[in-house]
Amino acid sequence: MRRSILPAAAAIVAAAAIAAPSAANAAGAGTVWSVVQSPNVTSGTFAHNELVSVSALSDTDVWAAGFSNTSTSGHNDRPLIEHWNGTTWTVTPAGTANIMLRGISADAANDAWAVGESFDGRALLAEHWNGTAWSGVALPVPADSLRASIQGVTALSPTNAWAVGWYSNNSLNLPLIEHWDGTAWSVVPNVPRQVSESNFLHAITAVSADDIWAVGEYFQGGSATLLLHWNGTAWSVVKPAQLGTGEGNAFPVAVSAVASDDVWATGRRTRTGDDGVTNAEPYAIHWNGTQWTEVATPLPATPSAAFDFTGVAAVSANDVWTVGIDGSGAFAEHWDGTAWTRAGLPALSTAGSALFGVATSGPSSLWAVGESNPKNGLSTQTLTLHTTRG
């Protein structure tokens, strides 16, 4: 399964609409989540329709971004943006071919951004929603860039948005941060980094205009956590959480904040057991206003080489959700202020499923998005889950 957002078919992108939750979609026993049907713009043996990022303003104004494809080649990817109006998910026209959308963020009904890059990494692109339509806005590429990727975005106002990712020059992979000032996007110069040949940023969240977190990884004999903070004047590297015995290769791919002293970041780590076998495990860290600390999460009953948190949404100090993928498909966990517990999900495709993003749409409601594999396992369909029990 690919974990990227890509172009949606321009011709098909018209107005495909799917009905709201029905009795057939009701959540199974032990879960507060239910499946809500969402559109797919391509079909066929190798067709892919995936949603990898979600942003919500209210229960009647939710955006999800991803990609559609008609074959196994990424060259055929098109951006896919869908909107929930409280009753149905619909596809909205967006962008050009061969663009991978990776993140979406809305701060108002007439101000939202979706970001991504070309298949070959030579060009970056942002899509902007003005309340009526999406339109493409070029993102600059660093002068010495050979390949670049934009992974996440956060929109604060019509004159303030941030996007993060990475770019490669002749010898280094460097963190990339770009800023929108209401007129144009610009590359932030001299972004701080860890002393390493490879630094990558995967996600960004804002508490306020002068309190922003960007998270990712750097390589130093394996993956390690990269944490950057904006204080309104400059970006700085922040010390990561200390890892436990046997843990390594730990890094976050998602971040969400309740307040300046309550921020969560989630991703994956590895643990090597006494038998010398290394398996992947979910990784959650918390910022209390002073330092980052690791917080224990439930482990799979059967160790797996594939176990990742991919998205996180913080509703309040005692209500945080994180979603991901493991060896058996999509999963979710919930923080109640004391501990993380595995959350039940409704029955999903037996051929495989994944959740890549989660967002709050109200004080007690959330959306999670991802993909579901039909029985043949060669294609994917969009997957959207909803709960009113946040």
C-alpha cells in the first residue's frame, strides 16, 4: 500500500456523491466508529482511490485529500479532494495530472490548502480553496534542490499558512519549511536540523501564530526523532523524548495540539527483544510545555514488522485519537487522560485496510480517512470513518 496523496482524475472529478451513514454502515459491537461511504473516481483491476489527510471546520464542513489512479504506475496519479457537507461526501475538481497531494488544512469556509509534489519530485504544488473552487498555486523549490517533497500543511488565516517536507541536493536531505503570507509562498531559509546527512519533516500543527510544531526524523545509524518549534520569530530544534531499553528507530509522522503545554506526536519505533528479533511498534510522545516524554501504547498481540501510527487528533487533555496500520489492517487507539487503549473499529475489508489521517470536526466528533482493499487486493477504495463519541 502506498502512503501518498496523488492527483485525482479531472474529467471524472465532477460531482460524485455518496449518501450519509445508513443502517448498513452501523458500527459493530464494541466500536464507536462507523463507516461512511465516500466516492471513488476510478475503477478497474488496478484502480486506486486513497485518502491520506483530513481537516475539519465543523460537522458540516470537512475536507479530505488523497489520490486516484487507474494503474500501478504513479505517473497516472491525479489529486483527489473530497468534501463532507453533513450529508454526503462529494468529489471537488482540483489540480493537474501527476501531482501527489499529501496534506490538507482549512481555517475557514473560504480558506483551505492542500499540498503535494510532482511524481518525480521536481515540482511542488499547493491547491487553494477560496470558498468556490480549488486553484493551483506554485510552491517554490530551493535553488539547489534535485528532488523535493511536501508532507504536511497547517492553515492559520488567509495570510498565514505553513507547509513542511524535505528536499535533496547533491549530498544532503534537508528539512524544508515554506510560508504563505497572503500573497506568495516562500522557502524559509536556514531551517535548523540535527547534525546528520538526512533530515525529513512529515507533519505540522499550530497552537497559535507564534507556537507551531513540525515533526519528522533524521538518520544517524537509524531513524531518530526530529522536533522543530516556531516561537513567532525563529525555528529551533527541541530535544526529543528519551527512549526505553531496546527501543530505536523512533520518529513521529503526525502531530496535534490541544494547548501550548499539551501536544501529541505519533509514529513508529522498533524494539529488539531478548531473542534478537526486531519488530515495529506504535510510538507516542507528549509535550507538557517543558519537555517531550514517551507514553506507552498497547502493543499487538502478535509482534509485527508493520505497525505504525499514521495520524493523530487531540480533542482535549483527556480525549486524543490516533490511527494507523498494522499487519492485519487499520486500527485506532484512544487516550483518556491516563492511558492509551486499543479502540474497536467496524468490520472493514478482509483483503486489507489502512487509516492515514484523523481530525476533529466538533467537541465530540471525529473523522478518519484511509483506504480499503477490495477482495482482489490489487486495487484500493477510499475509506472514511466517523464517530460522535470523541
